Amino acid sequence: MHAVRNTKLCTKDCLCLYVCPTGATDTETGQIDPEKCISGCRLCVDACPSHAISLVPETFPAPQEKKDAVKATLLSLAESKVKQAQIAEAVADKADSQVLKQLAKALNMSNKLMTEDLLRESGYMLPQGEQVQQQIQSWLDAPPADDFPVETVAKLLELLKANTTNNKENDMASTLDNLMEAFAGESQANRKYLAYSKQAEKEGRLNAAKLFKAASDAETLHALKHFEVAGKISDTAANLKDAVGGETHEYKDMYPDFVKLAVEEGNKAAQKSFEFAMKAEEVHARLYQEALDSIEDSEEVFYYLCPVCGNIEKSVPEKCSICGVPG
């Protein structure tokens, strides 16, 4: 059994970095390195104050069969816990008292955890369980909404089925996961070394700056090759659609939550960074959609990048519409 980190729960207290005897917890991707992790060690699990780390087996057994009456009871309890979590979340949002807000947040999290346990015990939330795959298949057969991501969900179901069989396809699914994890790690290393290079230039450490820049370019080569081998590059139309989806998710779903938390914590620098990115991603999504809509047009288009917030314009403005820097 090796340790895994839930990055959504991680509070960056980083005690796990100090107790791990092999350095498995210290990775660029945020995921614990299973190759270095000592099976059953638990030092990082016990040290984590946010309970973001847990042990998982290398392979999962088939879920234990339960009678219909037991499943019905578990699902009924889960539904009740969901309602309680929603009530607690509403109380936390409107509470004037800090004590009440903290209590409501704790109740919300407690009910969510109990809901997960109940659903897991009833057979749902278990990728190897037939219930999960049957539920996903039902959504594909009758999409619950017009904008339901059918293609993405179909790919998810295909991966789940592959991961529950003991054949070569299962091995390929593992290799695909490794390729995408390597792509993420190399991509982050590229940006990190580029930032280090710029800092070295400011300090007049030109040799270090050149080394960081060369390493940054090398990580880019690795990342691009991993991405290509993983089969993630399609034709331009499909790539534009994927880009629209990614940018839309960031400005609609991801960054609003980040901004909200930064405001609650009083971190104004992070709040401003998130807000600039959120507004720029919305522009990016619009431009990608425009490019997709006019993909057959041959007239050349010019794009101008704001070096402060990442906004993109088709003409040089007097000042950036997002951050206000002169054009």
C-alpha cells in the first residue's frame, strides 16, 4: 500500500515533507511518488494535519455485494446527509458570527465525508463497482442536459472498464496516466526554471540564468513529447474545442472559488493574481471560439499580449482592459 495526497484537502502545512524518509512526498506535481513510497509506512499519513494523505492498495478487490434493502438504506442516509451539508453551507455563507461560521463549515465538511462513506459502502464512488459504470452508461444513453459532455464521459467510462480488467489495455491505461503525470511535472518544471532564470538575470547571475533557461527549454521538449505520445493532440478544430472547454472551466468554475478563498483569508496579492487570470481566461475562451468559428478564413489575424495580466487583444489598445497597463 502506498500513500496518496488529496490536493484539494492539502493545506500546505508540509509536515509530510519532513517525516518522509525517502522524499516520496516532495514532488513537483503534488502527488506522492509511489516508486519511493515505503509500503505501509504511514508517517506522512499520521503527520498530515488536514487529513489529506491516505494509504491505498495497489489493486482494489471487487466490492462486496449488498442486499437491495441495505443499499436503499445507505442511499437514503446519504441523501439526508447531502441536505444537511447544504443547510450547513448556507448557514456558513450568511453567518455574521465567526464562531457560527466555523461551526457550520465543520458540519458541512462532516456531512460531506459521511455522504462519501455511505455512497462508497452502497457501491457507488467505487470505480471497480458495476453501479458506477451502469450509472455513467445511463447518462450516455440519456444525457441529463443539452450541454452534457458526452465525449468526455464516454472516455471516462472506457478508462474505468479498462482499469477493472487484467489485460494489456489495463497496462496501457496505467502508462497513459504516467504520461500525463510526467507531462504535468515537466510543464511545471518549465515554468519554474523560467522564473528562476529571470530572477538570476535580475541578480546579474548570467551563467545561472542561461542554465535555468536551457533547462526550461529541455523540460518543454520532454512535456511536448509526453503529450504527443499520450495521443492528446488532435486536429486544429478539436484542439480549439478543447481549449475553449479548458479556459471556460477556469474562468467559470476554478478561479471564482480561488478568488473567494483569497478574499476570506485577506490575501490581496493572491486575489489580484487570480482575478487577472480569471478575466484573461474568459477573453482566451472567446478568442478560441472565434478562431473555431472562422477556422476556414485565410486572412491573417494579429494578437497582442498584455505582459502584466495575460490579456490578449486583436489590436493595440491605449491601455489593457483588464489591468490598465498602457498598451
